[in-house]
Amino acid sequence: MDRRKFIWSAGLVLPIASALPASTLSLVTTKNGAAINEPEPAIDHQQKADYTIRIGTGLVEVGPQHIISIITYNGQFPGPLLHFKEGQQTIVDIHNDTDSAEQFHWHGQFIPVSVDGSAEEGTPYIPAHGMRREVFTPKPAGLRFYHTHTIAGANLNAGQYSGQVGPVYIEPKVKPTGYDREEFLMLKEFEPYFMKGGDMASDFLSGPVIPKLKAIQDNAEKAAPNKPKGYEVGYKVFTINGKQLGHGEPIEVKYGERILFHVVNGSASEIRSLALPGHTFKVIAMDGFPVPNPAEVPVLWLGTAERISAIVEMKHPGSWIMGDLADDDRGNGMGTIVQYHGQKGKPQWVKPKPYLWDYTIFGKHNTKVPQPDEVIKMVFEKQQAADKGFNRWTINGVAFNMMNMKPMFHLKKGKRYRLQLLNASDDIHPMHLHRHSFELTKICGKHTAGIMKDVAMLGGFQEMEIDFVANNPGLTLFHCHMQLHMDFGFMALFDYV
């Protein structure tokens, strides 16, 4: 049985072992391509947990008389903000009150496979109506988040289509300065539906289309001219912190106040933008990592799972809508109100001038990065509507197989690797590396250095190079963070040999 038949026959993909109690599961790793089992470390269950998370159905009031039923953490959306201290061990008890086994992924943290929260790496599932205690040392400092990491396939009630998303802030040992207070914003859509897909606009990204990459998709389409477009996902409800524009409490500010906004794109599949009329965002960190060159921009762009921390100086009094540039999305809720103290009247929206998003402005200039020990080339392609109407995604011609989950790339501990990423599709791919950070070294022909991330957007028919050091042994997942893409093949495993 192949992976896709497995998904469709099971409804929601869970290996047979996921039905077993967590205590009976072992961590699966590989050695020279062969599977081995390693018992989990002993955990003291008598010690009090620092946080308790319950996965279950919850009701969320997203708008006036508009209450939705979704899977949540602790009955709320977003899930509770978890504050950790860098390097200080923490204990989290995760209870699964649903009828399906779950994964709980600590996105962006340098932690072992046993707690990372990915079945592909071998993390044990949290069984249905069971619990799992996780003990780990949070790192690195900065804005992280947590979310489910289950396959949704054709089930729009599962995976990140649900409300299983919450923010994490790991307090650095030296706290940043230059701001007066913080605000956390979680961007998320609800009530998803399938539709026939079209081209994904990436005209907000800097850099030209590479003709040889576009030719790959063009040739595939010419070879099958009557092939329909694959399914894509649309949404009816758009929220910031679980509230549609105008329904939540406004963000009250004072003139001259400097607010550090921590913004998380918690979407399952949407690229998000954010603008505040009359104000600029001084980006100081991306994906929780301080940028070498903080810079002011008129609009933020975030791929799925990207995070940006940016300071806004309040010096344009009024009542304003901070929201997405897309009129339809903002009109259906993707916005919040920023209101100066003492100001009244209808909140105003003024669309900013067109602006191209360019990661390299935040990097070091005229700085060379170390040469890698090895370059790994990856070509991403789309097989249109190839799987019961869904697009199938391949890396170097291979779609990830959930039945055997075989590693595609074999690494050596301590070596520096350069991933040369070539996008031969018209879609944007927010590429995510588990349990590591990477340095953005080249994008759209422009070299850069010092920009550390764990997710980066690769535009349609564009290329990007990222470097990382293999310094956290164990199976490591690399994938597009679009739920629909990763569910249908867009994943690869690294292992350390």
C-alpha cells in the first residue's frame, strides 16, 4: 500500500503504534540506513509540571454571534502563551482528550527527537485519551511556538486547520532594550474549504523568475494540457488572536510609546502581510533570532510558521486598522484596531505603497560565510492533480513516503551543509528545518550573511541557499510548512551517520 492510499483509507494518518500507550513507544532512529530502537529516558512523574496542556474540542467566539467548534489547547485560541527561561529545564504535561492520537511540535527549538513532536522523526504519539510528560531544556531564546504535527490529508478538521497553535517566548539571559512593552499577535484563518487551485501570487517577493525553473513546470503542463488544477484550500474566517477585525479589544497605545510586536503566522497554508497606516515596523528579530541589521519596513510579510519581532514607535495619533493588505481577507477579519489614548471615531485603513519583501536588507553586507563541507541540491516540483485531485509534491523527483519514512540525505555530525533549493513550481514554499537553525546565504542571486531562521519563503520559480551545521543528532525533518504540501509528499528526512 502506498502512502496516499494509506492516507485516504485511514482518514487521518496515524501509524498503528500510535494507539499504544506512550510508555510503550520507543524512539526510532537510524544507523547506516537501518532502523534501531532507543528507550526514552526515565522521567520523574512525581514532580509538579511547569505547564499543563489539554488537547480537546473548544468553542471560540471569533465574531459577533459567530462561535466555532475546533480542536484547541486548554479550550482557547490561541493556546496559552508559554514563557520559558533559556537553558532552564522545564516540565510540560500534555493531555490528549480527543479520540485520535496527536503530535505536539515545539517549533524552532533545539531539542531531542524524543520531544520534538514529529512522527516522521520518531517522536512517540500522545495517545487518544492519554497523556505524555515532556522534560526538556528550552533553547534558543526568542519567539517560538507550538502546534500539532499530524497529517490532515483531505480532513480539514485536522492538522493545523484546527486551532492547535500557541505562542512560546523563551526569555533570553540578556533582555533586549529599546521598547516599552510587548504585544503578541497570532494570525490564523478558520472554516477552511477545498477549491480548484490557481497560481499563487508571489509578486511581493523581490527577485526575478528563473526561466529554466519555469520551463520545468511549463513542459509538464504542455505534456498534459487537459490536466485540471489541483485542490487548494480557502478560508471564510480570518482572525488575529482568535478575533475578527472589530470584535476583539483594541490595542490601546500612548503617543511616543514603543511597542514590540511579536507576530506569529499560525496559518496552515496562507502567506500573511501586516501593515499599520502611518507607522513603520523596525524588524529586530526573525523566527526569534536577532537580525544583524535591524531595518524599518512599511509592511511585514510572513510565510506559514514564520515569526517577526518588530518595534513600532507610536507617533501618528488616531484610531487605525492594523491588518492584511488583501482587502477580502482584512474585510473578513484579518486585522485588529490600534487606538491612541483619548482618540475616538471609526478606525481608518490606508493601504501602503507597493513594497517588495527582501530578506537580505536585514543581513550583513560584504561578509562572506564559511564554505560548506557539502552542498545538497534539492529541486521541488509539482505533479498537478496527481493524487485524487490533489497536487503531489516531489523533492528530486521523490514524494515522501509515510509508510517507510526512509531518510533521503545522510549527514555527518559537526559538518556544515549548504542546501541549494530550486523551486520549479509557481507556488511559494515556506521551508522549515526541525531542531536546527539555518543561515540564509543566498536568495534570488543576492548573497547575504548572519540571518538565522528556521523557516524561509522560497518564491515561485526562484532559488535560495541556506547553510546549517549538523549539531543536533537524530532524524531531522525538512519540509514545506504548507499543510497541503507536506501532506502530499513535500518532506524529506536527514539522518546523522
